[in-house]
Amino acid sequence: MKHRFFPIWITLGMFGMMATVSAQSPLRVACVGDSITFGAELPDRARQSYPAVLERLSEGRLITGNFGVSGTTALQSPFRAWTRTQAFRDALAFAPDIVVIMLGINDLAFPDLHTRYPADLRHIVQRFQGLRSRPRLFLCTLTPIAPEDSEAHANRLIRDTFNPAIRSVAEETAAALIDISAAFPNRLELLPDGLHPSPEGAELIARTVLDALPPPPPSAPEIRAAPVAGPVDISIRHEVEAARYRATRWLETRPAPADLRDPGSFWSGSPPSTPDEAAALLPLLDGRIPDDLDDPYFAFAALAAALRRMGHQTVFLPGERPVAWREALLHQLVQRQRIDAGGGGFWGDPDGDPDGNLPSTVYALQAIEAALGPAGAP
């Protein structure tokens, strides 16, 4: 049977139907940290820790996981590294949509290792960025240590060394920054033992985090059938632009690849004029890579260029399953991008020769441009 290719609005229009956005599922938020995140010294940690308060304040929008472990560090030091704990493995398995990281207070105790802090914090960020759930990362600056007068040295380290490092890692990895330091006054009533927040302090952290997270979507808006498919969803557009920025940074430090092929040369003879003629590559939209492809990103570029030229917005995968090809293709590329230690992004074999990934990265960017347009285009 031939696959049918037409905008899905026609089917809806035949029955006078109106599509309605379903209620959004709660976002899963992994709260990563030390005893401050864990809720040490709180009378009722299960209800008063900042992750618990964050979930309660979100009014059903968020499900939080508390992955704080007392005494742990971002530093990959023996016995104290957060990444050596069961909480680290549990946080990865949580498949979060959002990860909030606040680690560094215990790292103050290792002055000889302070220069390693940015790289080790970056390592944690990149482990989460590699998850299939593609979470958004948020890095928190640190709470102060009270009282200010007797803890001046520690607070100076926080202000002058650790917080700038956190900001730098956030920028390098395209993570967002939550400035807890700016929102948290150094007062003993908020830090009764000088280090751990009181219930009021934990709530202040929770409110600051909540204010920084994405706002809730409008509730169940009606979407009327349109005569043409709409623009690429703004959320995937933002993710793609971030991926494109990371790849551009990665390419800036490498020589221009030689002997690049024209994606149009993928097809034997003339390029396909209908989606049926491109059926061999449509599984790419579903995350399935045909075994006979030497470079799947060359195939992504060829498919994107062909579908754009055809002008179709919706194609059908096996089983008569309709997909908006642009969003499906962009989603696959965002998922497959690798992040290096410097915050750059590339496509290809993560364990291979970096120069060997140059063509794959250029082809992936060509596919993005075919689907979305050049960088900065509306």
C-alpha cells in the first residue's frame, strides 16, 4: 500500500474536529547537592527540605527527587565525591526533565583542589546532558556561611572563587544559572548552625529555584485546525539553537573538513520528488539508523534537503503514523549531539578521533539549516 502524504489538518477538518492540547504531565526535577539539599538539621526533612518545598509550591507542576548527600563534593575526590554515591546513580535513573545542581560548600575544605572544581562540576553537568531525557540544567551559586564576621575567609572564597566558577561552567555548558547567593542573606535565623538552612531558609531556596524554572504552560488552550502546518515548536527551536551554538564553538577550534559531499549526491540518479521515494531514510525520523549507512548525519542532511524541497510538512512512517518531519528530525539531532569537556558540541563517534567527527558535525548542521533555516532566522 502506498503511504499517504498530506497535512493532517485535512483529516481533522473533514469531521469538523478541534484539537485540544492535553494537560501537561508534571516535570521531573532532580535536585542534586549536599546536606543543604538533603535537608540536614531540619526538624522535618521530608517536608521542609528545599526539594520538598519546591514540589509543594509548584502546585502539581513538578515532581522533585531529593538527591542530596551530606558531606559530598563536586570534586572527584576519594570517598566524598557526589558522583561516587548511590544518589548519583539514582538521579540518572530518575530520567529528569530538569536538574538543579548546588554543590560546592564541602569543596571549600580542599584548598589544594580548588582549581579542579570547574572541571569536576562540568563533568557532572555533562553526565546529565547525556541522558536520553535531555534535561535542562540549572546551576546554583552557593549559600553563605554565618556569621559573616567570623566566616569572612570562607565567604570570600564563595564570592571570589566558587560562584564565578559556577557562572563560568553554566555559560560553557549552556546551563542556566540560579543565583542563590544573591537571594540568600547571611543571617543566623536562616542559617542556625552557620551552614544549614532553617525551614525558612530552605523555603527561600525553593522559591528562588521555582522563580528560575520555566513558567507553566497555558492550561488546555484550543488549537484550531490550520490550513498549513505551524512553525517548529518554540521549545525544540531553543534546544536546536543551543545545539547549533555548541557545534559552531566546537568547529571554531578545528580545521575546515575536506572532501565534503553534497547531500544531494546521496540519491542515485535524480533526488526524490515524493516522500515515498525517500522511504529508505524515513526511519531516521523515528531514531532508527539503517545498517548500510556509513555516516547517518550525511543521510540526515540528504533527507532534510529532499523533504524541504518537496514542501511536505507531514509524512507517514510505517503503520500509517503521521509525523511532522521537521520536529522529528530536529529532535533526533538534538538527542544525538555529544558535549565535549570544553562545552562544545559535535556529532559522530564520542570515542573516535575528533577530526573524524568533523564531516558528521557539518552534515548535522546542514540538516538543521534545511529543516529550520539559517541561525537567527525567525
